[in-house]
Amino acid sequence: SKITSLFPDNFLWGAASAAYQVEGAYNIDGKGPSIWDIFSHQPGTTHEGTNGDVAADHYHRFKEDVALMAELGMQSYRFSISWPRLFPEGRGKVNAAGVKFYSDLIDELLRHGIKPMITLYHWDLPQALQDIGGWESRETVDAFEQYARLCYQEFGNRVELWSTFNETLIFIGMGYFTGAHPPGLHDPKRGIQACHHVFIAHARAVKTFREYKNTGQIPANGQIGFVNVMQPHDSITNSSEDVAACQMADDLLTHWLYDPVLKGEYPAHILNLAQLTWDVPEFAPEDEALLKDNICDFIGVNYYKREWVAANPDVDNTKINTTGNKGSGQEFGIKGLFKFVHNPQSTYTDWDWEIYPEGLCVGMMRLKERYGDIPFYITENGLGAKDPIIDGEVIDQPRIDYLASHIDAAELAIKQGIDVRGYYPWSFIDLLSWLNGYQKQYGFVYVDRENDLQRKRKKSFFWYKDVIASNGSKR
Ligand code: BG6
């Protein structure tokens, strides 16, 4: 523990969540089905068939939850809006009860002095839009703009911080390459085109956001960003093959997904590769200018782990599920390009994610080198683990150690001149870990699933409370 910290006075200490993972109420008050409602109800898709039907029931208990956030001292709360709760069909008719829920949640946060940070898309696409092709269809792009517009109109006067999408790497990568997320495909060609439409939807939502700002419907301090996985890659050896493979992993998994929102264009050689191999992405006439003219205000980085990379002349194991398998030891790779490998020198979580706090600083340094001096928010960071319960108390010391060492790295980044504006641990409360069910816990608040979803403060809750109160000096 230290006496002073380098965190600026206006630094935002927060925590994060996502609609499908906390809300529950999946078919209540007019909400339409999302692709995750449909997907998770299909046998064999998730750990023991778990789903978000009830989740933490935050939909019904948000007042209690916001009171706990206030007790924790949270200065900001990152949450996502469920698109099918506002538009049950994805577009067209608005569900007033859905609008009311988020409006009430925002008011409740503001009443407690907590700044909302809204994510428009955290993977729960309305099923009705998937039925017309999902992100492969330009109609979904139009619908997204309509949805963003409604959110700006309804919530824009009260919310300063917005981001459009959460983690293209995961919902496109797992949706169209490994197939472990909906729509469950193994089709790079379709995935690259879908991903392109996501960038166009993003650019259009940024453009609309700025129009609302110009007319004063969104206050001048409103900011809009994009949230990406930040996954630093390091070569497992110094051999030229491994180093080249590592560069390829960086280009495909990082630059491909950051360049369009921070530079307004794809990395040229990767674009060539995709166009030669799969004849995609296909551009509409306005796409190029849309990307160029709508660079976002900040970047949100979700940091959990680094990946070690090696050359991969032979293994084709893109179809494995890299998130859901606890300790499976399976390795992901794209034949001819690269693969991820286990490093016996490294420390891993029970889910085989490397614990590498310095990577939080290293990752942002590398991004700054490529994109210049952009504002950063650390929009996710956390330890997924089965927490020990000792005499009825949740003693999640490993989570405290994990977060403390990452806060050290965030402070180091600030010391190196990186403009870091906020830290949002994943997550405020125990929630659904997509494919892993409820056994992979992340929260400061425990949800007793055997006991009417009762909330209980974990050891980390009291620890983080002190971190916030001391602006990061006590940790
Ligand atoms: C990020 C997501 O990928 O990581 C979160 O934005 C997710 O929604 C988190 O829960 C942790 O991943 P997982 O698979 O352990 O839940």
C-alpha cells in the first residue's frame, strides 16, 4: 500500500456489466428475443445448459444494486442496453417499458452521483435481425442506426459516456470463425463481411451522435468510443518464423479491429490478403468516407490476458471453443498463419488465461505507438474464478491480488504518459459468463443462486471501496 497515487482527480473508478449477463427478465415487459436467448436454449451450446433467463435479475433489483454501487463508492457504471428490450423486432415499433427501465436505471445512478457509461451493443442482437442475415445484412446496419438514435434521444441529455460495440474480436471471431457463439458459423468470408458492417454501423452511430451534439440534444461534453479486446501478443521464441507469426496475430486480431475505428481504414496488406483469399470485405460507395470521417473520441480496452504466439505450419484448430473450456489446455490456431501456445514460465487462471498485469501497460503503450495520443478507458479487467466461501464469507483474495497488480500497471501507464481516464473492473456483480455459466465468477458482489439471488458483499468489495476512496493510493 502506498501513500499517494498518480491517478488524476477526475479519474473514474467504476465497474462494468452487460445486459444479457445481469438483467434476466428475458421475456418480460415486451422484450423480444435476442440471438443469445435462442442460442443458449439450444442443447449443448453452454456449460450445463446455463442461460441468462434470470441471470442476476438485475432488471427487477436494480435499485438494490445501485445502492450497493453507491456504498462501494463507484463513480461510474458501465452497462449495456439490450437492443431487443427497446426494439423487440430489432427495428420499427419501440417497447416503452424497455425505455422506461433504462431511463429509471440512469436516474437512479445519477441520484447517487454515479456516471453512466452506456454500451450500445454487447452481443445480444435481436433475433428478428439475425433472421434477415444479422450483421451480414446492411438492413441490420440501418436498424442499428435507428436504435442508436432512440438511445440518444431518450438518454442523451443524461449520459456523457457512450460506446458503440463491445469486442468485435469475440462476437465476430466466435460467431463466424470458431462457431462457439451465435450465429455459430465457421465461415471467414461471411465473418469478414459481417465485421465490415459492424464498423460501418459504428461509423454511422458516431456520425449521428455528433449531429445530436451539434443540435445540443447531447451535451457538448458527450463522448463516443469503441470497446475492443486488448490482447498483447508475444512471440514464444526469437525464431523468424515465430516472430512473423506473432506479427500476423497482431495484424489480424488487433490492427484489423482497431485501425477502422482509430485510423478510419483497414491495414492495407491485411485488406489485400482478405480480398485475394475471400473476395471480401465488399465496400459500398459511401463506406470509405464514413470510416475516415468518424474516428471515435476514445478507445475502451478490455484487458484480461496476453497470448504467446508460434508459427503454425500444420495445425488447424480454429473450431475449438477457447472461452468455455476450463483448463482444457486446447490451443487455438489458424493453419499457415499462427497459433497460441502455453508458456510453462507463465502463471494461468483455472480457465487457462495468463495472469500478466504488466500487459495492461504494455498493451496501451503499443496502441499509443500506432494510433497516437488517444484517451483510454480500461472498460474491463478482472479475474474469473470459483470463489472460496469460508464461514459464510466470500474470501476472494485472488481477485484482490489480480486487480491490485493491474491497478499498479494502470498507474505505470499514466506515469509513461498514457491518457488513462477510468478503470472499470469486470464486474460489479457475479453474472453469467456466457458459455461458462455462473461458476466463473467476476463480481465484487456475490449472488447466492441457492437463496433467492441474495446479494452479499465479498472481501474484494471492501477492498475496492478503499481503493476508490483513496483515489487508488490504498491497494
Ligand atoms: C469479455 C466480455 O470478453 O470478457 C464479457 O466483454 C465477458 O462480457 C468477459 O464476460 C469475461 O469472459 P468470460 O468468457 O470469462 O465470461
